[in-house]
Amino acid sequence: MLLAIDIGNTNITGGIFVGGKLKYQFDIATKTYKKRVLAKKLRTYSKISVSVICSVVPKLTLVIQRDLKLISGRNPYIIGKDLIVPIENRYRIPKQVGQDRLVNAYAASNLYTCPLIVIDSGTAITFDVISKDRAYLGGLIFPGMNISLDALKEKTALLPQVKLQRPKMLIGRDTKNSILSGVVFGTASLSKELVNKIKQCIGKQAVVIGTGGNIHLIKKYSTIAIQIDTNLTLKGINLIYENTI
């Protein structure tokens, strides 16, 4: 029984794998994480044999690492430290790539046909590009939709805070709906244009895989043919352990 933990800026996502299959998945808000919260989520899974962490929040990595040792009696493996993602990394400075991006790229390259574009729509939106020969080429990073909404509130005098949801119309007829339409349709349109440009570089047959909490909004309003895999990162963590240990 393997426990995969993905520590992101918004959520800590966990998954229990048995025989390579995801049997249980859960989320914990990153900002409100407290000691013993993880233990409560795992109280019905007492036979964890190994745990693996992928993290983009270094301070929280240490906390989760300590809690997992108390739960299982064993130190977890850390992606990027104890386990190296087995993919050719063609980034100019390879160590600059976030481990979550490499995990997603590796998972997608094993589960889908290459070449690939992986869109992860979370706190930030990342586009990661995998070549036909399954190498990681690099990608793009830009603000996620919630960051954009927060920035408009924080950096202006009169614009209100708006909750992310499906826009009711393209042309907003009040400030709230104008902001919502601008952020959602704007991000979707940007995503569509970027996909088209990337396909010009790696081939029009490139498959687009989507993950992250807000990927459904991008798919709906961009009309990109996206294959959504919300558990891509967890699957990648499990695959890396299975293929490297």
C-alpha cells in the first residue's frame, strides 16, 4: 500500500495506491494544515508500507515528513531528493524545473501518446511540453485564475473581490461579471492560442492533457480537446516509485 502526497500551494492532495491502482484520494487546504490532520484522513488505512512526497512548499515538506514518520514508522521518499524523476530534462538549467511539473510530464508520457502538452491549472497555470521521444522540453508559467482575481482586488482602488465560478455571459453587464468574464474567458482564450503555437513547434498531432482544480473551466471556455486527468500527479508519484525502486 503506497501513499502518494502532492504538496501544492493551495492544497495537499493524497492518494492511496494498492497494486498500482488509486483506491482513495483526499485534499487538505495547505494554509490550514495542522498536526494530526493527515492522521485523521488516514485512520482507516493503517497498513501503509511506503509513502512518497512531491512538494513545491519546502517548509511544509518537513512538517508532512515528520507526520508521516509518526503514522507509518518510516521516513517518506522525497521526489527530487530520494527519487529522481526518470525523464530526460532539456531545461537549460534542469534543477529549476518544479518537481510537480516533471512528475506530471513523466506520468503523461507513460499514460498517453507523445508528443504531449500538459496543462496544470492550479494556483499557477503551467504548460509543460513533452517531445515525441518522451523528453521534457520545457514550458510556460502564468498566473492562475484565482491569483488574477486576487490581484485585481489588491492592486485597484474600486474593483471588488470576485469568487471564481462559471461566467454567465461573455460581455459582462456589471463589474463583478465583467471581471469574472475577463479572467475566465481571457485565460481560456490565452490557453487555446498557446496550445496552437506549441503544436506548431512539436506537431499538430500533440495530445493535450489537463489537470488541476480549475482545468474544467479552461476546457469548457477554450474548446480545446483536453483529456482531463485530475489525478495525474498522484499517478506520476506512484509510477516513479514503481519504476525506480
